[in-house]
Amino acid sequence: MREARYYIVAGHGFCVEAEAECFQLMENYEVFRVASAPEQLFSLTIGQGERPEYSEEFRQRAVGYRPS
């Protein structure tokens, strides 16, 4: 069953719409959950489908970072 949940993180409201099992993977967001977000920065709809065959990873080094 699809549902929409609303969150406010660092003052930014957003909505996530997904199947109930997706929210089991988002337990760490429960502390930010609200009944409704009056002003939403974005809305994310998670659909079901096949997983892409590739993935890309982006990393940003901190200023002054020197690997040991």
C-alpha cells in the first residue's frame, strides 16, 4: 500500500511517497517525521521497477584533507 510521509530536516520540509516496505529502510528518519510539512522543498516518489545495471559514486574531499 502506497503512502506519503512528511519530514522536516534542518528546517526543510519534504514528502516521500512509497510502498510501506520502503519506509522500513528509512527508520532513521522517524525522528524528523511530522503530520504534514506546511512548505515542502521537494517531494520524492519511489516507484518499483528493475534496479539499474550501473551505479555512480561521487565523493568530495574536505578542504585540507590529506590521506595518510
